Amino acid sequence: MQTNKITFVIVTFHSENIVFDCLDLLPRDSKKIIIENSNNSELKALLEKKYSNLKCYLMDENLGYGKANNIGINYSQTDFVFILNPDVRFRSSDLNEFLRIVSGENFVIAAPIENEELKTLSNQNKFEEVDYVKGFAMLLNKKYLNGQYFDENIFLYLEEIDLCKRVRDKNGRILKVNIPSIHMGAFSHGDRNNFEMEKSRNWHWMWSKFYYQKKHYGYLAGIVSTFPNFLSSFIKYIFFSFILNMKKKNIYKMRFLGLLNSYLLKKSYHRPNLK
């Protein structure tokens, strides 16, 4: 598989401090599509000036991970799209080997491993078939997806697990390839230490956890699987309120509210207040 036959789709949100390092490692002949969720026109200008084969699209609002990636996928004109977080570092030699391994395989999704997962395998075991992969770096074969990409009801978290489940339910192959990538984690969208971002992550993690269970296994199964989280979040919210630990109080408040709103079938409406 040649690198000029691939489009990299990267969703950014206050990612200007990390996305350039990611792009610097990608093949020059590959097309790149940036979906900029924080409407940063200065970033768009810098990216399109520095990199060839790159187009940056500005969004008027924060659309979330799944919907923004869908926009990028739909703009792409290649059969293969590589979804990449801006905090991923993929060395060119590793990328070339990754593509060499998967090029002869019939797959719907293929993904590298994180660097710390690297194992020594025989040449016959360069990959394994799995039920799901993490969403920070995943190569999609559009021909098999028929326009059904990420669930846009999910703003953040479990959107790649949902996509993988739908692929596996149709007997599609998902490959986890024994090629490393470096995923910095929690640096993708905004400052890792920004408390508003942290509150948002906790809200959406709980919202998405119930939504995923409800979608695939029913409302009651969703309640049963998440109610321990719901009860624990409420108890810890009360406890940390009592001992005046405001940070943890707010974390567990967000978890409780994320689940509550998901139980009430409300949309994943919460957005971090970064003004």
C-alpha cells in the first residue's frame, strides 16, 4: 500500500502546540485533512502554508471527535483513511512497515499498538485479529464501511469501540498490528491540565458508557452495567463536598451528571468552558 493512496484525518481542538510534531513525521506525498474544532483561523493558515497536500477545515463549533472525523472522512478521496490523534507520533519507517503488513490483508480496520505494548513476534504473527482497537490511530478501509463511520451522537469516548462492534457484527476483520506508535495521551485536545477539560472528559466518559451499553444491549443492561458508577459518583461527591476537596467534588459531580443525563436520554450536550 503506497502512502500517496492514504488520507490522514486529524481532528484538532486547541491542539496547536502538538499537531505540528505529528504532521512532521507523516509522508509528504500523503494527503492530510485537518478538522479544526476550535475555529482557529491562524492555525489553518500556518498548517496550509507549511505542509503540502494538506487542507484544514474550520468548524464554527466544537463538533466532538466522531462527527468531526466523519467530516474529514467524507472530504477524503482515497479508499483508505488513517484516523490519527494530534498527540500520536508515528515514525516513517514504522508506518511503512505497518502498511506493508496490512497491504495483503482483507480488513476493515487496522491499527498499530502503543509503544509500551511492543512484543517480539515471529514473522507469521505480525498482527492479530481483535474485536476492537483504540481510536488514537486507526486505518479505515472505506470500501467496506458504506458511509457508516462514527456514531455522531457520541461527542467523546467509545466512538471507536462502537464502530469496531458494528464492524465485527458484520464479520469484518479488525487487525491489531505489531508496529509501535507513541500516544502521549490526554494531550490531543487542549491542555492536559486544564480543569475544564478534565471535567468535560469525566462527564462524557460516563455519558458515553451508558449510551454504548444501551445502544447495543438495551436500556436495562445499560442501567445494570453503569449503576455502580452512578452510586459511587454520588457518594464520592457528597464525601468530597463534606471534606471541602473542591477538585474531586467537581470531578465526581460531572461523572454523576454525565450518567444522569444519559439515563434521561439527553444528548451529550456538555462542552468545556474555555473562554
